[in-house]
Amino acid sequence: MLDRTKIYLSLTIVTVILAVAAAGVVSLEAAGAVEKNKIPAFTLKDFNGKSHSFSDYKDAKAVAIFYVATRCPVSNAYNKRMADLYKEFKAKGIPFIGINSNKMEDADEVKIHAQKHGLTFPILKDINNVVADKFKATVTPEVYVVNTDRDILYHGRIDDSRKQDKVTSRDLYNAFKEILAGKPVTVKETKAFGCTIKRIKK
Amino acid sequence: MKQAGILILLWIGLFIFLSSGSLEAEPIEVKKIGEADLKSILASYKGQVLLVNIWATWCKPCREEFPDLVRLQDFYKGKAVHIIAISADYPDEVNAKILPFLEKFKINFPVYVQDFPRQEDFINYLNREWNGALPATFIYNKENRQQTFFIGKKDFESFQKEIEKTRRP
């Protein structure tokens, strides 16, 4: 083969490969796959049947989304801390949304639990864990702090111990402070033991 | 002579009676383990299939699947498949929480309590894809490589199925 032909052939092959790859990426986004480092958009009903969408929070400085449970001892160990953080940070421009994706914990149970434990932020019922699947959330409690473009600014635990007197690192609190100060979040990703989200069998 | 014989029998009887307490199950030991301990424990099972179950006394599905782990170890006794369980309770809760739970079972595998300085280091040591949800199970093949990882409660049949997948050459 002539050198020129070889070059044209190689260029054609590379172009075809790139075109196919680009088409693949486009079709993935069209299919609604989670974009990297962003949460998905969602609409869910709270335990009073009222619909909430992420887009409702256009004016927030950031939004904190908590995967919670009514029957998980770890999630419950954080009820007071979540209520206290909400009190402090809602006023500063960071609203909270709770999401309960557990198959056995229905809206009524979530409502009674929230009222009993002073959780006053909206808690949405994620039936069949559809939204949890899109988030790839796995544990309760699990927090996602995002900006209004749905970029994840912080993901993981509230702090480093389910026992409040053993806490040494208030990771969520620190993230909130940094966000409000306009600084990048230093510790963006954390982990802690918790309960699995109780998913339906598919 | 007859009296001596009777006395001897009585003493033997008394001895057996007094020592029968120690014939009961040995007290369970739950060792605290850090990273170096975990590394050497995992490595010590090379050549065998190893199932590592992470649980906690506060975790209801963990408590519910525990009897199936005991059954599983009985089933695989002598078949080069081993189970170990590592508790995510606090190390200072061994006596107050862990032992009282374990005493309900005829535990036939080692149970440890994780004692890493930071829980995220323990979580990431086992698998970076794991976010800390319990129960979590990790299965290592004979080459000592982690082949399977899943979260959530499983039953005897499901555990067995996962082990058999790993045993296949």
C-alpha cells in the first residue's frame, strides 16, 4: 500500500472509532445514566403526599440530601444531630431533604418517626428504591451535599462516630462551613458503618 | 480393701464432677485487630477459600444471618473453606455486647473486633467500593484474592452458592 493510502486509512479508522465512542457517550447521557460526580435529578413525594423536586431548591447555597431510616440504630443515633444541623444551616441557606428508600418503612411510619424525633425537614418516600439506585446510595445514614447544578460537594457520613461523645471529626459540619465560606471542601468523601438500604428484590 | 475401693471410686467421681465444668465449650475470645493483624489473618488462609463477614450487634440483619454462618462452617468443616467474622462494634464493647451475643451460638469460627484507628481505613482496606453498610461479606479464593463482595443479609443457600462459585477452579 502507498504511504499516503496508509495514512488516509489510519485517519479514517481513528475517526470512525472516535465517532462511535462519542455516540456511545451521547446515548448513555440520553439514557439518563448518572453523570460523574453529580446526583441525578429527582421528584418524590413526602409522607404527606406532597411532591418535591430537586429543582425546587434553585435559591439554595447548597442542598443536603440524607438517606435515612426509621429502624436503623445508626441512622437513629443521628436523629438529634440531624435536627440540630438543620436548625443551624437551614437559616444559612442549606436546606435538608431526607429520603427513605427502605422497603419495609412506609410513609406513615416515616411520618410518625419524624414527628417523634423532631425531624422537621421534608422526608421523601422513595418507593422501590428507584432514586437510591440512581444515586447508587447504599447505607443509612448517607449524605450528599450538592450545589444547584447537582455537583456533589461532599458525600458520606455526618461525623466519625455513632456515639456522639466519641466524635473526633465533624465532617458534614466542616463541609457546610467551607461551602458557606466559599471555599472548596477539603474532605469530600468519607465512610462509616451503617445499615444497608433495604432494597426490593428485582 | 473394699472400703478403699469405694473411696477411690468416690474420689474419681468427685473429680469428674468438679472438672466437668471445664468440659463445657471453651470461652469465646474476641481479639481486637488492627491493619497488621488483619493482613496476616487474611494471608494465613492462602490455599483455602475464606469468607469474611462484617457484622455488629446493633445490626439486625447481621444477627439474623449469624446462625446460617455457623451452619455454613459446620457444612464446610474439613473442606478447605473457612469463615471469620469481624465485628464493627466498639472494641470496648466486647464484654458488654459482643460476647453475650456470641454465647447464644456454638461458634465454630474465629470472631474478631476491628480496632483500626479510623473506621474508614478498615472499610477501604477490605474494599474501596464498600461504603460501610452492614452486613458485608467478602470471599477470598485459594489464591487469597478477594473474588466476591456483597452487602445485605443472605441465607445459607445464598452463601453456599457464592462459596461454590469461588471454589470452582
